[in-house]
Amino acid sequence: MQGTAIRQAPDQRGERRQVTALFADVVDFSEFASTADAEDLQDWLDGFYGQAREIVEAAGGEVTEFLGDGIVAVFGLSRAEEHAARRAVEAALRIVGLPCFMFPGGAGGSLRAGVATGEVATRASRAAGGPMPRMTGMVTTLAQRLQSAAAPGEVLIAPETHDLLRGALPVTARPDTLLKGFGAMTVYRVVPGGGLAQGAVTSGAAQPFIGRLSERGRILGASDRACLLVGPPGIGKTTLAGTFLEDGQPHAVFHADALNSGEGHAPFRQWLLNRLAPDPAGPAVLAAHFPALDADEILCLALVLGLPEGNALLARFSSTALRERLETALSRAIVTGVPSGVLLVEDLHWLDSASFGVVRRLIATLDPARHRLLMTSRETVKIHRHLSDLPIEIIGIDAFAPAESQAYLDAFGSAGLDPGARAELIRHAGGVPLFLEQLVKHAARPNPARGEIPATLSDLLTERIDATGPARPALLQASVLGRIFSHPLLEALAEGGPDISAMLAAAQAADIIRPVGPARWSFSHALLQRAAYRQLLRPTREALHARVAELLQTRCADLPDATPALLASHQSRAQQHLPAADSYLAASREALMRGAFADAEDHARAALTMCGQSADRAAASQPEIAAHTALGSILMQSQGFAAPAVRAAYAEVLRLARAEGAGQGNGAALFGSYSNAIIAGDREGADELCRLLDEAARAAEAGGLPDRDEIRLAAEAAANCGSFYSGEFRSQFAHLARIRALYDLPRHARMIARFGMDIFAAAQMFEVPARVFCGEVAPLTELLAETDRHQAALNIPVMQPYALIWGSVPLHAAGRLAEARERLDRGLVVATQQGAGFWVLTGQCWQHIIDPARSDSQAGRAEFRRIIDALRAIGVMIAVPYFTSHYAAALARGGQVQEAFQLSRAAVDEGWRSRLWCWQAETLRLHAGITLRMGRSEDAAQLLREAVALADRQGARLWQLRAALDLADLPEGDAGALAEARGHFAAGTALPELDGQRVSLVG
């Protein structure tokens, strides 16, 4: 049923219209009627009705109701009338001036009227079951209230009607007039007699406008920097900028669009498609069109265009690094594609954050001798957010003064308009160039609507759309697609309707639309698109948006328009809340991979909004968890791990996930939440999420769900990670064995896109140090080789900092210091190149641990402290107690023993509280060394016994051996503990400690 409705003409069910309603009433009619003869009363009413109807119809309105003592008339109901408000007011003045009945004694009766303008919903035809009102809305009620407030012989008009008159008729204001049901408002009494009232307002009459010499002079004078033209819609920003786009001279124009405002790089993607046409987009075609770009830059352009070849970059670079490369590639493509000339970026208020990055790069890198960058925007909020630190000449654009309007009409061409008509046109246009242009075009049409020059832009635009006749339904459908729309998508939307190509040609001839690229069209002004869209009733809009969403996922899925952000936009407007949430999440992931954090955050929040609007709260729980998880991941990168908003997002994930069954199908969401919790040192939260992951895996397995292996792998990986950081190494090895048995590289490597890491790589890289901690040194070389082989097979450089930096830890533990330093240094280089801040900080901490001499100077210790503080600041608490104990040892070596003791004792306490005891035995040992330097030998011995006992329970034989060696050196030492520790190692194990070497970090 819905599919059939979607394909009907947009206006079949009715429309939305802006109309002006007139309510005229006879004053004291009941008193007269009670004494008048019935036939005399009927004759008088017939005469009044007839005269009133003639006045209304002559003015272009229609009488919709005859009341006992008055009439209701509507202007702009059947057909848009650009001058409806003024016609209605003038009709009201004529009606209240009609001769009225006479009371006995010779006193004359009187009339009064109210006029109001507003939006209504119209019906296409009367219902078959009986008469139904032609329209629904409060505008007639407001007109009736105004009539009741008017004195005999007066016409009162509403504020909206007054604004639409634009000073054409004299009025006096009546502030604080109380109207029943509407409250107090300022209404206006129309002064009879016509003519412009003394002091009547003419909008913006005293301000300069774009295109005048002063504004052009400012642009010409700012040749060394970008210029931004700011002003309301229709004010002429594009016209002014266009004067710099000389015929035959190279230039490029980039259009931002409201419907595509959430898509990363949307204006630049469209520019690329236009440049490539008619060739199909592909890396080879891109390379041919942009020969100066290198291979990676061509892949960046491919990624912007959504080509599969570009996806290779997603695995090679972090979000930040990829964002910078995309910005560089696009800016270089623009500069090489247009080696000199003018670059125009239109409507920055619709620009996405990723595109702002490209604009920033253009502003910072363009050579003023070769390029001029012009931009337009309706407002400056986004400008201040994205561009305030760059040199930009901001030029405000205001309305024409009357003299400038005269000059504009002379330049535009207004042949056939007499001086009086010109003056009226200028008065009604209010100094807005678009008004002037459209009014002249309207007047020049062969058969313009009867009556005077249009008074309002809104009604004028609607009238222009109505005037396209058979093309009108196609334009209404096109308005659903946005200002810029795809010909194939519109044809699919209008399936079974008229010839779309012919309709578009007719609309182009009427200057409603213009071609902007291969198979792409644009409404010639954003307000035209808005005027067409506004005519659609809400159910019709929703049905059309639903159909577009369906097409974007089926027949039109291969169009450049078929992006998750655009799909989400249509789904949300179709009230398809949960599908829209899923699409917004997909758009958020795409934006995040491109490094467009603001767009990614906006999409994640939009997904949450869609979940909140869904009536099916049970079904909304899963996408809501995913949206909060996505938001947490984004905010971690933009605000840091410890930001309150990050913790709030993951706290909400945990709250929702605790609901019964909420974890099913959300392995990625729960795994992301788990990763945040464990990195932040939240053992309780991590354990809870680990349990939920296991429950989700069990439910998926029991239900035979397609993603059951992935959820099980995620559950095992989380348990593996938790076991390692908790020092439960035997349990960790059991989880790892299950991961090895289940993981299949071709099938499961793709999990990176949703889980943020490769499950096997993460698990295996935890195994390498754990084996060494447990005294199994022999497999170390082969395990590291396996790590590197797996990285090569994955070919995902974003995992390399993890593999290299983390791989240095077991080498250090095994005493292979030169190898550890070399691997760590390589990892830091890669992490820095990728902008992986977390791994940079972590690697720098390990530099101080692997090479303690780095901390032997005051500057070195200050650097170590700064790094640890930075980790705390971003909420990375997992190894902070261990790092702090090494920093304390460096202080002790430097003679700051008391401060070192306080810090190391706090580190021990923090470690115990965290219950993440991977390095707790070593933390105890380091604190014991500092305690010994304080002269507290017995306390040091007790700490070492605790370290030995903890390491023995964990099976951490290396930690046990180190603590036993230190304990054996004390007077209170225990040789038996050392013998027991040595006994856990196989003969021939290669460890410095087994050769009698001490790993003393305190001195």
C-alpha cells in the first residue's frame, strides 16, 4: 500500500500552502436582524454576499464560506499568488467600505475585517463521504480574532501580513492587542486611502550591497588572502563572486548542500566527478586527469569517491594521518587541475568538517600570485569554529539601497516596465537582488498572473514552480532529493510517471533548475528548492523520503549519491528511526576513518537521536549501545581517554548492556567498551563487560547467528587481555588456545573495521611477554617472528606501532636490550608518522624503562614525569603504577630518596587497588629497593616476600626469580626462596638472572 502511495503524484493527497485569509463581519448584525423583515434581510445579505464575492474574486481570491453575517475568503489557495497578502488587504479595505444596512432612525450599519497570513494543509478534493473543508490551519481563526478586535470600519492585519506588504500600504501599529487563543501581539490597522505611509519601513534601505564598488574594491584589495562573503540567502553573494569568474579563464566552483552537509568532502567529490566525466571514475582515470599526483594521492582521491581501491589506505594510516593525506591530495588535485584562476567555495554554512580541512589547507597553501580563493556563507558560526585562526577578509553583504536597486534593474534589464511599476517593484523587493531578479522575470512572462507586482518572495517562488505546469510534480519530487539532485535517482523516484528528461528540460527553460554536471541538476536557488519542498504534506514527504532510501539501497546503490550520510538523512526524514540510526553509524565510521572527528561525532549523536525517537525501545537498545560506543571512541580521540564525555558515553554503554539480552549482536560495541575500561584501569567495569561479551557469544552460538564466531573471538580476546593485565597468565594461555583454534585470517581480519583491532594480533602480542614473564624464554624469537609474519599478512600498518612497541617489552624482559631498543625505536617512528598519540606516549615510557640512563639527568626525569602525567591526563591508567615505580627508582638514583619512597609506595597501593597485577610483583620489588635505601631492611624483606608469593601464585617465574635474588642479598633473606625460584626454569634457559646478574634499577 505504501509503495503505491509513494509513486503517486506528490500533490494527489493535497499540499501545504502559504495563504492569506480575510474574515469580514457585519457589526451589530444580530441587533439589526432581530428587527428587520426576513425578506429585506435576505435581499440585503444577497447584495452584500454578491458584492463581497466580486471584490474577492477580482483580487484573485476565493470565498470559502458565507456566514450568517460575514464571509471568509482565502488568497493563494488554488494557485500560489505572489501578491496575495496585499490583494487580500486591499480587498478587505474595499469590503469594509461597502454601503451597509440602515437602522430604524437613519443610523447606518458598519463592517470590519481581519486579515492573516499563514501556512495551511490543503485537500486535493472533497471527501466522497461528505463536504470537507478545503484547508486546515489556524490562519482563518487568527483572521476572525483580528476582525473581532477591529473597530467598525477598520481592517486589522497580523504581523506576518504586515511584513509581506513591505511598506506598500500605510499602517499604524497596535502593540499588545489581546487575541483569544493567541495571546497578546502587535497588530496593525491599515489606513484607508492607499499610498506609502509616512515613515513606512523599507527593509535594509540605507545599507550598501554586494556588487557595488566598495565590496569589489575590498576583494581586489585582499589579493593576498581569501575573501568570505557573508549575507542572508538571495542577497547576491554568488552574483558578486561570479563577477570574478571571467569567461574563458580557469576557475573551479565547489557547492556545499544542506542535504549532503554530513558527507565528508561532498563538494570536492562532486567536483572530481565533474572533472572526470564522461569517463567512469577509477584510479587509472584519476591518474590520467591528475598526472602530477603520486600513487597514494590518487588512492586518496579514490577513497573520497568511494572507490574500493581507496580502502587500502584505511588499513595503512591512522585516522589523523589519513585525514591529513586526504586534505593534501584534494588540495593538490585542485591546484594542479586549476593551475591558476579563481576558486569559489559556496555556502560554507552547509560545509562538513572534513571539507573545512581542505579549505584550511587551500587558505594556508595557495599562491596569491596564481589563485584567488572566494567563499560564501549565510553565517559565521562555523567560520569562527573552523577558520578563525587563518587570514580571511570577511565582507558582510547587505540589502540594496533604493538607488542601487534602480541601477540593478537597469543592468539586469527591465524593458517594458513603466516608472510606476519599477518603483513598486523596488519597494516590494526590499533591496534583495533575488527578489528584483525574480520579479522582473515574472513580469516579463507572456501571461503573468493577473494583478500587481508580487509582494513576497515565498509566494513568488511557489508561483514560479506552479507555472511550470506538467513539470511541477517532478520538481516537487526533486525537492526531496535536495538542491542538487541526480537525474537517475529522480527518474527512479518518479517511476511510472512522466518523461523526466522532458520535465527537467521544461523546468530549465523556466530557469527553475540548471545543469551542474553529468546527469546532475541544481535548483537555481536554494529557496526555490525549499519552496517546492514546503508544498508537500508531511505524509507525502515521508513516503518520498522512504522511497529514496529504498532506492539508495537497491537500484541506485551504485550512484555517487548513495552514501551512508545521505541514506541516513532520507531515512530520518521518513521517520525510519532505527534504520536511520544504523546509517548514521555507518556514516560516523566513514567520517572517523577519514579523520573528520566533528562529522563522526555529529553522525553518532544523530544516531542517538534516532534511537531516542524510536517507539520500539527494545529494538533501539542495540543501535543505542553501538551509538554510545561510537561516540566514546570518537571523543577518546578528540578529547582524550579521561574526558568526562568519554566516561559518560561508556557508562551509558555499560548501563544499557546490563539489560537482559542487550549484548546480543553487539560484540563490537561491547568490545570497544571493554577496551576503554581496561585501558582506563577500570577492572570492575572491564570484568562486567567481559561477562556480557561471553553471554552474547553464548547466545549467538545457541541461536546459530552468522556472527557467532566473531563474537566468540571478541569474548575470548577480552578475557585474554583481562587475564594478562590481571597477572592470571595460565588462564590467559587457555583463552589464547581457543583463539588460535577459531581464528581464520581470510574470514576474521575484516573484524578490524568494526572492532578496532585484529583479534589474533592483539591476543598473540599479549602471549609473547606473558611467556617470558612465566620463564618460557626459548619461544621468544619464534613468537616475535610469528607477530611480524601476521602483520605482513594483514598488511595493515595501523597495527604496526602495537606490534613493534609491545614486541620490545619481552625482549627487554629477556635481557636482549639492543634488540629491544631497536624495535622500540622503529615503533616510535611509525607511531609518530601515523599520529598514534597513545602509542607514542606508551613507547616513550618504555624508552625510560629499557634504557634507565635516560632518566639519570634532571631533564630526563622531568621528561619521564611529563609522559606519565600525560597518560594519566588521557585516562590510560593500565600501567601507570608500574611506570611510576620506575620513575621513583630514577628519583632514588638521583638522590631524591624520600620523594621516591612516597611515590613508589603510592604506586604499590594503586596497583593493589586496581587488581591489575601483571607488573605488581615488579612494582613491589622496585619499592623494596627504595625502602632498602631508606635503611628499612626488614620492611624491604617483607615487600620482597610479598613479591615472591604473588609471582609464584601467578606463575610469573621471571618476577619470582628477580624478587628472590634481591631477597637473598638481604640479611633477612631466604635462600630457599631463591632455590625454589631457580627450580622453575629448565636447564639451559637463557636469562641474565640465571647467570647471577642482578637487574637493579634503584642502585
